[in-house]
Amino acid sequence: MNSPITTRTGWPNVDRTMLRGAVAMCVAMLFWTLAETTFSLIPRDYSVYQVVWTRYGVHLVLVFLLLGRRDIGRLFRTRRPGLQLVRSACMLGMPVFFALILGSGPVARVWPAFWLAPILVVGLAIPLLGERPPMHRWLATGLGLLGALSFLHVSSDLLAWGALLALGSGASFGLYLVLTRALMSESLESRLFYTAVVPFLCLTPVTLFMWRTPTPRVLLLMALIGAVGLVSLWALDRALDLAPASFGAPFLFTFFLVELGVSVLRGAMPGWRRVLGACVIVAAAAWALFAESRRGRRGSGAELLSPDGV
């Protein structure tokens, strides 16, 4: 699929479509953070699998109601069903790895390994999408990672088994993003539908076995995660429709900026490490935009070896 014809903004002098892609990625991180915050309000005696299953059940209901009313067949139609299902399986891998981490020890000590995902996105975009990421995208993503590490507790536990599980969760997320870009020729409706198919179907027997009847409050929270999560995934798809995956990678770290804002609204004053991390992440995103503005229109596009990637 050829890149759309675009115009350039006045300042910074960035391709307008690329800039919209960066904004969409930030919106995706905003709603992802809200989903994570809502998840933290659910008592830990509810299974992660039940929460995820309910989330994708709500996701599917909303997709049918909002996107499938006029043409329900549009949700199912795809020219690349295999790739759609592989991409959907990545959305199963993320929570499964996370649940395994919960059983192996404290999540916070190994979670920094998850945030290698943006680096993986830049790397996987080369063989799977045919992108040729310029050096500044690598450097901006690396700088964003340094900022993220200021938010996270980094310890020797990163060499433990749990870190491999966190890396597996991050790799699932990174591959999901790259495959989303590879499927940009498919309709947004079908992508949002297939995203939920594998996790919902695979977790159904597990959830029935581990089911605990939720209270009205918990059920509302689970449903809210599904609704907010759908918005986040929609924004991710839009971001990856508008700009190359390697371009969007540094903006994934804006998750921590939203997280910082939520903690401040809750009355928690951030320490110097978090403030420093936020400044580094903002600098990484600003540099990514500035560097793109200095490149020619042809070079700031997809840099594809092949038009459709995978």
C-alpha cells in the first residue's frame, strides 16, 4: 500500500501525516495508562485471565455495536487471515506472560525488560516491514528508554527468570505493533475485530474454570477497561496507519508522562528521578520530530523496501 499524499506543517516542518501519527500514538498511550490505572483498582483475588477475557468481550461487543451495525461483514472480511490471527495472538501473549510474572515474584523488579519493546519495534520494522530507520530514530528510542528507566526500579532481578517473561510480554507487544503496520491495507474495522478474537476464544475455557462472580463495582471496572482499551487500540492502529512503526516507537514512552500526571492528580509528588525521566522522554519525542523535519519529504515517509511489508 503506497503512503498517502501529505503536506508539511509550518512548525516544526514535519510531514502533517507523520505529526498526526505521533499525536495518535500519544493518545493511545493516554488511554492505555487509564486502562492500567483502572486495572489497579480491581482486587487481586480476581484472576488476570478473567479481567482480560472480560476486557476483550466488551471490546467485541463495542466493535459490533459501533462499527458493524451498517455492514457486519466488514468486520470479518480480510485478505490476510493468517497474519490477522498471528497479530491477535500477540494480544494473548501479553497478558499470559504478565500472569506468569505475577506467579514468579514482584512485577516491578522485572518490568523494565518489557520496555525494550520500542527498541524491538524499530529492529523488527527492518525485516518485517522493509523500513530503513535512520539513525535518529534509533537514538530517539534509546533516549526514551533511558527516560523510562528513570521511572522504573532497575535491579539485578533483570537477570532473573521473571525478566525473560517481561521481555516476552514486551516482544508480544512490539510484534503486535509491527504487524499492525503490515496490515495497514486491511480495514480498521477488521483489524479491531480480529485483535480480540484469539485472546477471547483462548481464554474462554480458562476463565470458566477460574470464574469468580464479580461485584457490580468490579464488573463496571472490567467493562471500563474494555472500553478504554478499545480506544487505545484504535489510536494505535491510526498511528501506525499514518506513520512508519520506527517513527512511532519513541512516542510509546509518553505512557510514563501520562502515568506521572495521574499520580500528581492523586496527590503524590514525583521524586527527582521521575521528573528527570519525564524531561528525557519529552526531549526524545521533540528530537524525533525535529530530526524528521530536517529530512526530505521522500525520506520522511515509510522508507519501504516493499510497499506492503510482511
